Amino acid sequence: MSRADREAAARRIMVGTPPRTAPELYPDAVRRGTRILRRRRTTRRLLWLLLCAAVLAFTVWALVAEPWTRQPSETTPTLTDW
């Protein structure tokens, strides 16, 4: 099948009316779509909650550990000018 034949067949399919679907498929599709949307919403909320918990944990750690301050020296420098 050449490219022109494929394009012509695709045009015929697109111009024609779409096939009728069985009416009993509609409730199943709605139920599945609702379930998928609910799962996505729940996953999105859990990820936001995890992000907020991570930011809170980092903030608490930074306030307690104070990584921006210089640690005190463990030893005293030698005195040479006495």
C-alpha cells in the first residue's frame, strides 16, 4: 500500500461518521473515569503532603542544627607569646 493510498484511506475514515458504541458501555466508562480521576487526585494530595512534610522536616533540622554557624573549636590554640 502506497503512501497516497494510506492517506486516502485515512481521509475516508475521518470523513465518515463514527461507529455507534453499545449503550451499556457508557456507565462502565463513567465509573472507570471517575475512579481514575479519584486516584489521580488522591496521589496528587499525597505527594503535596509528602512535599510539605519534607519542607517542614528540613526547616526544623535547619533551626536546630544551625548549619550556617561556625562550629566551636575542640582545642585551644597554643600560646607562643608568653
